[in-house]
Amino acid sequence: MARWEPGAGDRLSEAALELFLERGFEQTMVADIAERAGVTARTFFRHFADKREVLFAAASAMEEIALAALEAAPAAASALDAVTIALDAAAEMIGGDRGFTRRRQTVITANAELRERELTKLASISATLAGGLRRRGVGELDASLAAETGVAIYRVAFERWVNATEDSELREVIRTSVAQLRALTAVY
């Protein structure tokens, strides 16, 4: 399974994140990021469409990995189980560096435009997973409900993981959150 290692060997990502934390997202210009990284602005734009994308560069890879895991789920898996398998793969990809993720999340939380972009990314993942479920033969409503539920689980688990004081793995927090949801819905 591929593992995303944010900032590993990527001077632009690290430089951007440092500047966003020091100055704020809005106050940081692409030229500032390029200068801090020791490259030209032109080099920056070879890697990223804009400064926002520094924070969301792994989104499409995460979506692809989640979809591949969903598609590889056992045929007998329920829609929610298949989504859980997809979330597990996504967590494996991004859960390796909580320090980086915390710093990234600090920048996102401080900026409304970035929070909106984060929600757009999650909506795209939900749509992708729902499409994958439909291709597995899951009905429209069940596919949408399972995918949206999965994204809600991911958001809650991610928030718990990124803010946790104890050492934990994102995958385990997601699994615990799925179990809690199952227990919660079992009483209804």
C-alpha cells in the first residue's frame, strides 16, 4: 500500500507550511514560498496550480487509493463494510505523520477558503465512493448513504486523531468510530 509522506523531500511543501503558520495563509505569496524553498516561482507552478494546492496535493491520490480499496473489497462485503475498507486504505496513506497533519490542519482551520476546499475534497471522495458502490451493484440510495456516512465517520475520526494527546493510529480511530456508529444505530 502506498504511503503518503507529507513534506518528505519536498522543500516547497515544507516551506509553504512553515510560512502559512508564521504569516498566515492569506499573507503568504507564492514568491515567498519559492524563495524560502530556494526555487523560482516558475518551479513552484510546475508542482502546484496555486498555493492552496500545496495543502491538498494528496487529495486525488487519496481518492484513488480509497476507490481501489473499495473495488477490491470482498464481493460479500456490505456497502458500509466496503466503505470502511476504503477509509482504512485512505488512513494508511495519510496517517503516517500526525505532526505534519496537525500543522496542516491548523492552517486549514484558520482560513474559511481552505475549510471550504477541505469540504469540497470530502464531497468528491463521497461521490467517488458512491459511484464505486453503484458499480458493485449497490442501489442508488444505499450507495449514497454508505458513502456519506463513511465521510462523516472519517471527519469525526480524523478530528479525534489529529487532536488526540495519546499516541494512536488514524486507522484505529476510524475503526473505533465505525464500531461506535454501529452500536448507536443498533438501538434504533
